[in-house]
Amino acid sequence: MADEYFLLVCDDVPHDVVLTDPGVRVLDVARVVRRLTGLSLWHSKVLATQIPAVVLDGVPQEDAEAAVAALHDVGAEAEAREQPPPDFLRP
């Protein structure tokens, strides 16, 4: 049987939320990361200090923008990036 690949077409391209700078209030950023990801506070702090860090992976655009806004509110620098298409779709 041959391997067949197909792409589900949807309205929303998945986004990643990338933390680029935690700023000076690292503990506040770790609390927001904890709320967004469900990680423990210790793991959230480790994630917030190892930058650039992907906080959320493959979320809808609205959720990514809300997460970026929450991180900006506590003084962090973050951005929402569109996920690239899979390698098998590239010519």
C-alpha cells in the first residue's frame, strides 16, 4: 500500500507563541506561563529563562494573540508566529 498524504484545509493556520525576552519581572512571567501551559511554577520559570522559548505550540491565532497580550502585560516580549507548512508539501 502506498503512503498517501493529505492536508486538512481549515480557516485557521496554527501559531506558536514564542517568548523572546522575559523582562525584569521573571516570576510574574513564569506565573503567566504557568497559567497558559499548566506547567508547575518551577518548570514555568525554567522555560521563561531559557529564551527564545516556545510557550504554546500549534494554537489558533486568537489564542496566540491573547497569550502574547498576557505576556506583554507583565513586561515580557513575545510574538505569535505562523507555523511553516509541512516539508512534504514543499516542492
